[in-house]
Amino acid sequence: MKHAIFEKKNVLVVGGAGFVGSHLCDELVKTSKVICLDNFSTGLERNIDHLLAQPDFVFLRHDMSEPIDLETEPSLQKFKIQFQGIQEIYNLACPTSPKNFVKNRQATLLANSFVVKNIVDLTRKYEAKFLHFSSSVVYGPRRDNDKIKEDDIGVVDFLSDRACYDEGKRFAETFVNTCRDLYNLDAKIIRIFRTYGPRLPLNDNQMVPDFVSDALDGKDLTIFGDQNFSSSFCYVSDVVDAAIKIMETDLPGPYNIGSDMDIKISAVAEKIIKLTGSSSKIVYADSQFFMSELPLPDISHATADLGWMPVVILDKGLEKTIDELRASKGLKGIGE
């Protein structure tokens, strides 16, 4: 069934109050009618507060591990879903809090199974385009210094303490890929590598915001690992740009989306100390199981097919992140 589109397409963003999801909503609402759905497991109300007054934006608090009938939601009547349907669906729903990882293990399992199933059902119902956000964890920990390509099958311990996330992300991709073939869905997959930017939560064991917070407070910046611990860092607006680009195509992916530059964590900490004018020192502590060295992405596939590459340099991205986190330190607790 093909639906008539009244002025603007209807877009559903599941996990839209999260870090990346809220930035995606910011861009989509410029051209579309956006339904932001989140259960606030790790997303925050303050991430989307600035959008709530916009007529083309509606927020629904709902856990997508349970099905939802969008056509009976009173707040969505103005979007005429019963006539227009949904044109695009983005799935970013999965708890992403390192600090609360253990507490969120069941929710993580559901996000990578029941949630994906219910979103696929909506995709089938409305014949929508569907973009699933996966993760670099599908490849497992870094095995060498080579950049990893999308055809690497990965090495993941499916019984490890973090398997509900790592193996869960692999299963979610299998679910999406299988349903694409079974039902001829326009379903796509992107694999996100380490991403940073404004709205990353404070005091959540996320490296960049915790570094900024500690630097602003004059505290030591703690690196959970040794001096060789390195990673890639992609600014959030570059990830959003990639997501929108692939949604505009008929290409299924998967695509690696991230920075392919390897940077020592100590260098990032030093930049943050300099940019904040802090007197903080860098110290090292034992590594944590959810803060491991991840592989670097080979992004040649995304560059060739989408014309995409990250454009925000680290210094500029850190400046923007510091400006926002400096302000949000005074708002800690709002929306939590």
C-alpha cells in the first residue's frame, strides 16, 4: 500500500532522546514530521526539551519491547498516520550507559531482540525505509592495528559479561538482514564507532564528558588503561550526516561510520586540559570491561557509496563539547 504524503514525510526515531538520537531529531525536524520515541532508560528529557514546542515534533514515552499502535495515539493525529503512514524509521534504541551496564543487561537483551522485531513489524506495516544503528562491537576487541572492513566476521565472546550488548548487536544485525530478505524490506545497517559531542551524559563512565567535567573541577583525569590505550573519535554531527545520507539511498550496507584516525586517550585528555585551561593531571587506573580498545574503521565503503567522511576535526569537536558540558554541569539531575 502506497501512502499519500501531506507536505512532509513522517519519520519515527526510536531512541530519539538519547545522545545520537536527539541530534538526529534536530536535523530531521528541519524537513520532516518527527515522532521521537524513547523510554528514558539512558536517554534524557533535556536532550529534546528544545524540540517539544515545534509543531512537527512529537515525543512519545514508550518501551518498544512492547508493540505500539501509532494510529491511536492522540498526539499523533495531526500527522495523519492512518492516511500517510510512516516513511522512515531509525532505530537507535539500546541502553548505552557504561556506569549502569549491569543494571541494564535485561533491557539490553530486549533492545537487541524484541525491540528490533517490533520495529521491523512497523516497517512492514508501513512499507517504510528502515535504518538500524549497530555498533563497532560486532567486530570484537581490537586484534591488530589494521582498519577493519565490513566483511570482517568479528571475534566476540558470546558468554562474556558484556555479551548482551556485543553479541546482542550481532544478533540484531542478523534479525534485520534476515527480515530484509524474507519480506523484501528497504532495511539498512550502519555500524557506529566511538562517537562524542554535546549531550553525552556526565558521570556515566564515558571518557570525553568525564574528562571535561573533571578538568573543569580541577580533578585528575583518569584513564582506565595504560599510556598506549587509543581509540578513534567521531563527532556526533558527522554520524548524523552519514545516517541521513544512507537513508536517502537504496543501499543496505552495512557501513562503518566513524573516524579512521587512531588517537591516544592521553592525547585527548591533554587537549581537554588545554582547552579548559585546567591544572588537572592525568592518572591511570585498571581497565574496565566496558571500556576496551575497539578496532579502527575502514570507511572506504561509505566514502565511495555515500560520499561521506568525517569532517569535524577533534579540536573543534572538543571545543563544542566543552562549551555544552560546561553549561550542563549546572543542570545535572534535570530529566534524570
